[in-house]
Amino acid sequence: MTTDPLQNLRCGILSIGRAGNDNQALGLAEAIGFESPALIPLNRTRWTGLLRVLSPLHSFNWKQPEPLPQILINVGWQTAPLAKALKVQHPELFVVQILKPGFDLNWADVVVSPRHDKLPALPHVVTTIGAPNRITPALLNPAGEQLRTQLGKEHKAPYLAVLVGGPSKRFKLDEHAIEQLVADIEQHAQQHKLTPLITTSRRTPAAVVAQLRAKGYWVWAPGNAGDNPYFGLLDSADHIMVTADSISMVSEACRTEKPVYVWGRDRLQSKKFSPFFAALNNLQRIADVGSADNFAELIQPLSDTEQAAGFARALLVKRFNLLSENFSA
């Protein structure tokens, strides 16, 4: 029986507590083949700006794992200086950087970046359409069964899963927009004879949650009892509606085989996301809420996670074979 060469390697993930970032790193690590990637908690210090760049090892309150994991995954620019500093101190460390770090790319062993980051074509850079994530049938199926048991007969299938984000510097969600969102959910549900099941995020305005609950919809919001049923919704849904503010949420929805309807693309204040949505349109993978459906006859899950994981795994196995003496379990 062949032993996976990665089986005895330790994988760590730099974490500042952002669920979206953590899920990208965990999804990539799990797809590469790591069964138990460990989050390394980082707490911000008062150091900012240039001080954080000049002394990255002291820019967070954290406890360096002993021994240091052989593989380190970092997401985004805020913790990239720390990841780079650890790589400089420990050249044998294999570092995977997700998203552009905000400075040069040569220090990382692998860089995973969506097209809209517009990074140069380099041998260690893999370009994706969207964001890596944890969405797999093995994760979704039990969560879906649990949710459907909780719903009982009161909320009958088929379902419209609605994933609601919130305002940002790129996405405006004013009072008029909130009214339009609630109206569009109602219209879509009635048109397709679906029962709305809605999950919100910490960025979702309280007014959105209040108006949705006033309609009598099933709504989960932060602060509710129990865990977020997000994965159960993705599994149970017949249609998925997702707000346009989050590439991660749209990517996760598109990892399923369900039709995905994007709400609020006209409210984006930046063209940065345009290549992402254009690519999904070309794949016939999404439709705007209220527009004509243009889905492919056979909907294919977005395969960004597998693509990035295969790329990283190939380089990691090569490094492991070349430097095996540095990777004792």
C-alpha cells in the first residue's frame, strides 16, 4: 500500500480570526491532503503601518508553535509580512500565500490568486476564478440532513437558500436596497414555488434581518442559538441566492451543483470583481436575480479549490522529496 508522502507533515494556518480567510486556508489544506491543519491564532498589537512591516514577528501577540509546522498557509496582506519573516528565518518552511500579499511574490513557495488580483504569470503562481473553500459533499451532506430534521414539516421543500452579506466600501446597501432585496427574495420564491431559508453575516444590517423576519421567513443571524446552518443550506437548497459583496460566498455557492442567482451586482462600486463575475457568466454558472436564466444544461461545480490544491501538492511533494531530511515527523 502506497503511503501518502504528506501524511506525516504538519500544516499550520496563520489566523486573525476572520472566518472567510480561515475557510479559504482550511479548504485548500484539506484538498491538498492534510487531515488536521492547525490554526495559529494571532492577536493584533498596537503596532501599525511601517512598524508592522519593519518588525513583523512582533506585530502580533502569538505563540510560535514548537515545533514549527513544515507547511504554512497565509491568507491576505495583513499577515503576509509575518509569513515572509518566518520563511526568511526558516528557509525549509514551505509557505503557501493565498491572495496578493501587497509586496513581492518571490518569498512564497506557492501563491494562489484570483484573476482579479492581476498578478504576473510566474512558475509558482496559480490563478483561480474565485476563492478556495471547504465545500465538499462530505461536508455538506450531514449538515443538510441535520438542518432538514430541524426544519421538520413547518418549512417545506423545495428551498431557496439566501446568503446575505453586508455593506462595504465596494458594496452599498442603503434603505432602498434593503427594501429591494426583501422584495426580490419574495418574488423569486413565489415565481419558483420555493421556501426561503436565509442566513446572514455579522456585516448584515439589523434592518435587513428585521424586515426578513417580519415577512415570516426562516432566518438565522449571528447571536441565534446554535451554529450557523450555512453548510446545511447549501446542501438543502434547490436554488441559491447570494449577495454580490462576497467573492467567497459566491465561490462557495458555485462549488455546488445548484443554480446560483447573484443579487446586487449593480450596487458594486468597484470594477475589481468584474473579471470574476464575467468568468462565471461565461461558464453559464450564475444569473442575476430577476434576469433570464442562462445556466448550462449540466451545471458543473467550480473547481478552483481542486486546481489550486493540485498545483500546490505537486510542488510540495517535489520539495519533500528533495529536502526530506528537513521534514522529520
